[in-house]
Amino acid sequence: MTPPPNSSTFPIAGVELGSRFFLGTASYPSPQVLQDAIAASGAEVVTVGLKRQMAAGGADTQNDFYRMIRSSGARLLPNTAGCRSAREAVTLSQMARELFGTHWIKLEVVGDEHTLQPDPFELITAAAELARDGFEVFPYCTDDLVSCQRLLDAGCRILMPWGAPIGSGQGLVNPYALRTLRARLPGVPLIVDAGIGSPADAVQAMELGYDAVLLNSAVAHARDPVRMARAFRLGIESGRLAYEAGIMAQQDMAVASTPVTGRPFIL
């Protein structure tokens, strides 16, 4: 696959973004650390779990949190984390649209409590209903090609396949599947979501040709979340630049970097 020409912006869902780093907002040591991490990351899109925030405190606490997020200047991407059925996810999405005035929704419908793996059947059902209702659906899905194709058929224009189970920090456990998705869906914005553990994982995702990376735990649980946010920012930028530049092909044997046969020596 031929890398695209250099681009300083990232077009997605009708919006031009300058950053390919999407950042989650859960589990930070304090609101100030979160605010500083968003600034250090350069992220222009941050995700917010409506269900978790509703359970975290009263209306005043929630309003303060959302005001702080909005003050960062980042675009809000509400998510349906914690939902277990299509009906629950659709209802929560409709609430999010009313509360935040956005038709963007990160759609999560979990099917397994141990791995938090998405339920492909409920996910497709919810995605189809939300797409019909005018939502821009960002579905959190597995790296299964057929499931991803069904989500596109349901009306999704963006896919967010996992790198590994949420919060596991395992990195990209199946690069082959992710590479296959990129090759088979060349015109679809693909964002690696979940399982990223270090900036090296983000670099790998970007070098595969993915359009962006979304993560939360790897920054929020770092010893210094603000410095880690900056590290990821640089890693994502580096990986994208490498992809656009064209990474050399791997060889089975050594290839001299300075061939001398048939050439004069310069002493």
C-alpha cells in the first residue's frame, strides 16, 4: 500500500483535526493533572464516559467536570462505556446528544465481563439505529474484518478496533489482523482503541497506517501522566511521519548500506 502524501491535518467526520491523539478522561489523580495532561497531549478530541460520570457524583460535580473538559478547547466524544445491550447504548447516546449538543458518539457495547470484548451483534444493532438517527458513530470493535465490514454496512464511517483488551497495556496483540484491516479498508478512518501500553505501541499502530490512536489508562496510570501524555504525542507524530515517509522493506539477509562494487574508493 502506498503511503498518502504528507498532511498536517486529519480529516474525520467532516472536521479537520491537527492531532491524531484521542485521549480518555478517566482515573486521573486529580482534575488538574487531567487538564495538564490534555494540554501536554495536544489532543483535540477527548472521550467522556457519561454512565461513569453519572455514577461518580451529583449534578454539580458533573457540571464542574464537563466545564473543565470544555475549557481545554478539545472536542467532546461521549462514550457508552458500561452498556451491555444495544437498547441501553442507544438510550445513553440520545441522552449524550441532548446534554452535550454533539452527534458524535463512541459506541461501546460489552459482551464479556472478563475481557470487556465488544458484543458484535448488539454493537451492529445499535450502530445501525444510531446511524439512522443522525449520529456519527465511532464504534469500539474487535479487529475482525467481517464484523468491521458489517459495521460499515450499518452506516458507520469510522472504525475503532482494539489493540488488546481495555486497560491491559498489552499493546497490539494481533498486528496481522490490524494490518489486514488497513489493507482491506483503505478509505476508512481507522483508530486503534484500547490496550495501548507505551508510546512504542502507538508508534507501531501509526506505522501500520492507522489514522489515530485513542488511549486512557497508559497516561492516567503513569507515574507522571503529564509527561507520559507528551511522550505519546511525540510517538504518534513520529509514527505517522515514518508511515508517510515510507518505511524500508525488511530483508532476510544483510544488505550493505554502502555498496562499493564497481565504484572507486574516495580516500
